[in-house]
Amino acid sequence: MEYIAAKPRPSVHSTEENKAVTMDQSIFTADSGEYAKTYLVENPAPAFSGKVFPEGTLEGCAVFQV
């Protein structure tokens, strides 16, 4: 098995009615297949999960089996 560790840092520029956007640990291949989340390896802290309001940013760590 092979794993990839990522530290994504997406930003939200605007939303309808200034609502928050919920983000989780999902990443996709070029052909829209979803990589499997792995629970065999502990994610480094801070975990990538949360809500982001307009003009906000979320940063965290995630580990995926590829």
C-alpha cells in the first residue's frame, strides 16, 4: 500500500448569503474517482475538517491511500 500526506489550504472567496462552506478530507483523481480515506495511519495535527466563511481559509493535514 502507498499513502500520500497532504496539507491542503483552500480559501472561500464568496458564497450565497454569506453561508459557511463545510470541508472535509476528500480528494479526487483526474477522472473524478475518490481516493480512499485511510484510518490505518493517524493524521498529523491539525486535521483537515471544518466550516469556512467567505474570505476565510482552512488548513489542516490528511492522509490518503493511493
